[in-house]
Amino acid sequence: DTGVSQNPRHKITKRGQNVTFRCDPISEHNRLYWYRQTLGQGPEFLTYFQNEAQLEKSRLLSDRFSAERPKGSFSTLEIQRTEQGDSAMYLCASSPRDREYEQYFGPGTRLTVT
Amino acid sequence: AQKVTQAQTEISVVEKEDVTLDCVYETRDTTYYLFWYKQPPSGELVFLIRRNSFDEQNEISGRYSWNFQKSTSSFNFTITASQVVDSAVYFCALSEGLGASGYALNFGKGTSLLVTP
């Protein structure tokens, strides 16, 4: 089984630019999650998909953030008009149908906004 | 509100010592799940264990063991005979139910473990 993959692994962008990250979950995992992790902190939940439906969004997910999972497989997370405070590691996780409480994480995308 | 507290920010031990990482949680849910994850320097979170709230049996897996005590809301993790490869940040997490059988994980701030030769 290949694990969760995320691209790119690193992204450096200038303030005000838009960025998009991609997550490919483990095959046949129907649940997909996005988290954000800042330095010295644990990951914080951003949003949740079951198949292609986005069912939950954290208050951390401002209007500048949008996530999609158009065919219920891979997902994208877009940040518009990036700010320095958006600098963080963005983690994706997926869960299998029969063990919905277990989450398997990808390697993350580290975003640096200059 | 849910909360996970890992009071130990950093721990340093010498190889072969035993080390216990503490985790205390708060929740109003009657059914919940607790987890431990390992985050090595490479950054990827590695799933170590899941424990259901209704199962208080302790668990041992090789050099790892976990002590779940509902009465004190604690879920501690012990590494026996630590090795340099155990050096990582360890996170304790608590599930929060979302709609339609989804779960968000609430993580503690992590404990950074350094094992020196």
C-alpha cells in the first residue's frame, strides 16, 4: 500500500500570491482531512471530506482558504492572497471506511510566505 | 471543550534508559479515541496506537507500552530501553466527532524526545 502523498513538499511564495497544494490519499480511503501545523505546536484541524463532500470546516479556515475533492480521490487546498501568518506545514490525512477513527498522515507541504 | 495537555516539552535521556511521556486530556464525550503519533525529523506523522475510551487495558508492543487510566484522564506512553532512533516529537491526540462519522484529532503540543548514545 502506498501511503498518503502530498505535493509539493516545500513551497516558498511572496505575500499576496496564491498557492495550491495537492493531497493523494491512500487508495480507497473515503475520508480525507487537512491540518495545519505551526512550529512547536501540534497539528490543528482545518477541514474534512467524506468522498467528494466537504462536511466540516474549522473556524481556522478563513475565506482565503478553499479546499476541494472533486472526484472523491485527490484533494487540493488553495490559499489566496497569502499572508506571512500562513507559513506552516499543511498536512493531509486519510481514513479507511471500516476504521474511520484512524488517520494516516502524509509528509506535509511546508509553506513559507516571505 | 476538548483539550490535550503534554506537560513535558522536552526530554533528554541516554540510550537504554526507560522514558515515560505524559498525556492528560479533557473531554465531555462519553465515547472517544486516544492516539499517539511519532513525528521524526523528516516531518511525517507516524501512527503508533489507538485506544477506545471503553477499553482500559494497557497495551504493549515491543519496547512501547501505553497506560490508559480513565479515572485520571491520562494516557501515558513508555519506551523501554530507549534507542537513538526513538528521537522524535511525540504527540498525544484525542478524537472529536464530526458529522457523518468523521473525526477531527485534537493534538497536544508534543514532547520532543532526544536519545543520546
